[in-house]
Amino acid sequence: MKTKKKVFVAGAMTFAMLGTMIPQNWNVNAASNLISNGDFENIKSADIGKYTGNASDMKVGSWYSNSGGGVSYIGYNESERSGILPANNNNAWIRQVVDVEKNTDYVFSTYVKTSLSEGEAIVQVLDGNGTAIEGIKETNMKGVEWTQKKISFNSGNHSKITVSVLKWVDESNTDSDIYKASVYVDEAVLMPKVEYNEYEEKEESKTKLVNYIGNSDLVSITDDDIQQNSGDTYSYEVGKFYYNSGAPITIGEGYGENAIGLVLPDQVPGAAVKAVAKGLKPNTDYLFKFYIKHNAEGTGTAVYVNGVDTTNLFSPSDEIGYTGGTDWKEYTIPFNTQNCTDIYVDIYKDGINSSTVNISDMRVYESSVYDKYLEEKKEEESEEENKKYTEVWRDDFDTLDTSTWSYQLGHKRGIEPQDYVSNKDNVFVEDGKLYLRATEKGEYRVHYNADGSDIVKKYDSGSIATFGKKEFLYGKIEMRAKLPKGAGAFPAFWTLGNDFTLDGLVDSKQGVGWPMCGEIDIMELIGANPDVSGTSDSTVHGTIHNGLTENGDKAQTNTYSLKEGTFNDDYHTFGIVWNPDTIEWYVDGDVYSTIYITDLDYFQKPHYLLFNLAAGGAWPGFPNEDTDFPMDFIIDYVSYSQTAAQKEAADKYYATAPTFSGVKDITISDESQLSSLLDNVKATDANGKALDVSCSINDGQKLMWNGRTRTSEIDFSKEGTYEIVYSTIGENNVYTRACATLHVK
């Protein structure tokens, strides 16, 4: 039967569960956009690299331009920023090199517009060197409206591709609109085709804002679009801007980088700009939004919203009808259309006249639509925030931290022919990397099993674990490592439930055995052995073990294989994303397995972490004459991160788990003092109710005392160091543990 027991560890020498929180924006799921800063919201023109003429200088994930490309505050659908190729140049492009999987279907999508009606841009997918790929067609767009362009393609034999938007014109044709126009690029997205289809469906369902003031970004206006006010408001046209007699407005600085604004002149009392919005709903709430900056202290502007029939809908006597200040500021004016469907907005200068006023990005939105847009945006930002990982703990192996790691010693697991030792030849840190090294013994040792069988121990190797010192529940657990190769190579990166009795090192009444504790194999490699089928230096396995059947333990497993080379050639990242309902396995960011665990209590409790290097066994077979020794499993780092949702789920578990107090390291000198190990140790449940406490003592290879009798196997005639494992059981058979060190003198 499947157990429902769970475990929590606390107390002295306990895990450092919530250490320094290091923010990380990490998404293992490949469904995220492969293009970095495709919306341009978090970069400036200075972040656009200048092309050196050598494609190999372009770093993956950065934007580059060959001719002044930058960032503009003119974006698609209320987005503040976009990429820009400036006016009056030719053969100008903005590009990014992206890592892709070979022979995979992708979609590149982006929104593009130009500043002139005959302006034109070319959207491209190129190889990693910026050269055309046979069979992938480019696509063109023309005009001043945001236009979505998509290219579906297969990456073929390419591991890198370049996404590009190009403005090209023959140098002799500098009078053309293509040469004269600016080109704007926004929402650049690259995804595998299946994932893009899901993304597109979601994008299509989003609320789209309609701005009823045309040409508000001023990208495509001409002199004809700025006219003197005739006084006939019925004749106002959408997309044109009107000024008072004798006070012409001009084009100038707008809000944000490379943005365009309207400028009210100085020394002209009553200088104003008016714009019309038509086709609004009567008796409906709307918003008038704009950016404004005054170029002298004491200068202000008054804001009106009127129907074209002169019905006043908003005036300076209302709450925020008067604006001032020398810094750019966004204002929002709410109004109701009453019986009007066509309205005009009016911003005129008030106060000191010896100053210009800049006005930028005027917009009129229907309030309910804008509120829905903001609600969706907030939900999306919340979802993205929940996907962000905060690093809870990390070990870069500058040293082997024994407050985190303990050695596993002696014989472990099945018929493996190695002893695990703490020798510095087999477990050591060098150049910021942890080495688990398997070496050949000078003299073989025979290990005798309880059933009378024996195992010849031919090798020494390393195995370390965080049992009793650090534990993990939900989150991302990842290592970067170079794996060994060849017959008998059997490295593993894995977890076990903290209620495990450590193959007899903890009394059986104080926990559960394997596989009832649950096991997550984050990474196992079974080195290539010509005598054993299914072995490979290029394939790793991700597995869970849980519970027993008549035929053995329950297991689910999947594999990931490199398309080229072996895992011994270079370092790779291996990890899991562990949620309450699923565990995902990935290699180098590529998810290759998802197992559902909602009903598996084995994985709804804390686990501890293990690294080991076996030199053979029942699954991999055994080393042969071609196996290289020493054999190295080299670990660069291991890290543990959580999203807000994962932390919330883990906190919910810990909120109901028992806790210990009074656990500390102890020194004794004779067997009669063993009973003192429990003197000051207390355990309580989540409601403060006292719980019974048990303890065991082990030396890393054997259970030395079960805590129930006075008889132990500790040799008090010599000094020694042992591990004390305290246990208690709370509601629903939830085990809680704490560990301390026993010194014998």
C-alpha cells in the first residue's frame, strides 16, 4: 500500500531553507519568446549594438543595427517603446541572433510600420551570419499603420538564426519615401510553431485599444495636417491638429526617446492645440490621455473637452483641468460624452507666455475598454511575475561546505562494486568545481550481504547528500556538470524523501524505507557498454520511484539524448521544475518529460539532495578494459529557486508541519548519558500540542543506537563523532526530523 507519511526537518544542523533571496527571471519552459527584449520596453537606444561588420561579433540575445537603429517611444497598442530605423538612410537593418533547435518548425512574428505612406520594410529570417537561407522567403510591408508580418520556417541544419527588419533602397534613389521614411518595429516574437499557435490564440483574445485621435504618435503627419483653426468645429478632421490664429504649432520633442511632439510657441498668449475624435458612443465614459511638459516654471495649460457642437464635457474647473511643471507628466482626463458622438480636445497655454509647451501622444479611449485592457495587463504581469524564479540557495563549490553536505560511506545500493569514501582523492573541490572521482582500489574488498551473497569492491568513489541539513519542496533544482563516460559510468543527481530511514542508519520505526520515501532521479547516465543494451554516453534518464507492486517499485521514466557528441564533451545543465501537480525534467533548458504527481504523496513532502558516482551495477553493467580510470563526475554548481506560487505551496505545507526546539550538538563520555539526548528536545504540532520525540544514532555506515534501549554499539573507549536523527510524527503521519552531532570523548 502507498504510504501517506510526510516529513519536515527543523532544528540544529537543519537545512538553511530560506537563505539570501536572489532574483532571477528564469523560464525553463521553451514556450517563452526566444527573442530577448522583443517588445523593446526594457532597453534604450544605447543598448542597440553597433554592427562591426563581422557577424561573429553579434552576441546571441542582443539587438544590433548597421546604421543608427535605436529605440523609439512609439509602440504598438499602448506599448511605450519600439525599435526604430531612422529616416534618410538606406540598407539599414535591426537584427538579433537567436539560438534554435535544428530541424524544428518555428514562427517569427513582428509588428512593423513606417512614417510615410510609401515607406517600406522587409522582414527576414537569416542564418546565424546574417545570410539568406534557401527556402525561407522574406516578407514586405508598406504604410503608416502597424502591420503584423509572420514568417513560418524550419531551422534545418541551423542552430542559430537571425531575425531582421530591413529598410533597403538603391543609393541613387534617395528621393524615395523608402529612403526618407523611418521604420518602427515592435512585439518581435520567435517560438516553435506549436507553441506560437497557442500564443497567437491568447494574443487574439486580448482587448485591443482604439485611439479615437488619429496620428497621435505624429509619425506620419505633414504640414497639411497642422492647420489654423477656422472656428468651425464641425469641419475638424480626424488626424489633423488645429492652432489658434497667429500662434502656429510646430513639430518638436515628444515624450521619450525618439518620440515626436507638438510645440506651443512662446510669447503668444492663448496658443493652443485642438484635435477631434469622432464615432464615439453617446452617454458613455471616455478618457483623454496625454503627456505634457512646460519649459519654464509658472507656466501651465488649461484642458477642455467639448462636443463639436460646443457642449462642454470637461473644463479647467473640474478636478485636473489645469496642468503645470517642467517635467514630462502623463495626465488622464475622464469625461462623459452626454449626447455627443464627435468631440474635440483643447489644450491651451496659460500663465507665463515666455515659454514653449510640448504635448505628446494624445489619446482618447473608451473607459470600460481601457479598464479591461489594464485588468488583462495586470493579470498578465502577475502571471509573468509568478513565473519568475528567486534563487533560494546555491552552491558554487568554492569549498565543500560540510554544514550542507555529508559523506555517504561504505556499501550502498544493490550490487554496485564501489565503496563510497571521504578520501580527498575521491571527493574534492578544485577550481570552483566539485569532483566525485572513481578510482581503482589497490586491494579489493569483499562485502557480504545478509543473504550470504557477496560483492567484490574494486573501486572507491564519492557520494554526498544534504540529509538533515538542507531540504527542498517545490521549485527548480538545477546543476551544471560534465559527466563521465564509458562502461560502468553511472553518475546520478537525485532526491529522496526526508522520512527515509537511510537503508538502516535510522531506526525503522522512525521513518519509511525505499521506495516508500519517494525518489526523484533528476539525472542519471548509464555509460556506453557494448555488452549492455540501452547504455549511452549521450543519453540521460529522468525518473520517479514511488511505492511497491508485486513486481517491484513503481517507476516512471523518460530520456533525453544529445543530437551530437556526448555529455562528457562539455558541461550541460540538468534540472527539474517541481510543482504540486507536475515534475518537469529538462536538459539545457529543453523540457523533455512531464509527470503528473497530484495524487502521489511521495512528492508532496520535502526531499533531500544527493550526488553520487557509481562504477557499475545491475543496470549499467560493469567497467571493462576500455573504461578510463580515474572516472570523474564534475559539478560546476547546484541551485534551488522558487516562483512565488511554488513558495506559497511549500509554505502551506510547512504551516501544518511539526517543529522541534532544543536540538543542539551534544558531547558525552559514557553510555549512561545516552538518555540525556532527549532531555531538552521538544516537538509540537501546528497547534502547539506536545508530540513524542524519538532519536537514532549512526556513524554513516551503521545504526549505532535505536533510542529505545540502553545498549548501543558506540565504542566509548575512544573518541568519535556520530549523527543524531530526531524524529516526531504529527497529524496525518507527517514525519518531522532534526539532526545534531554527537561527540564522544
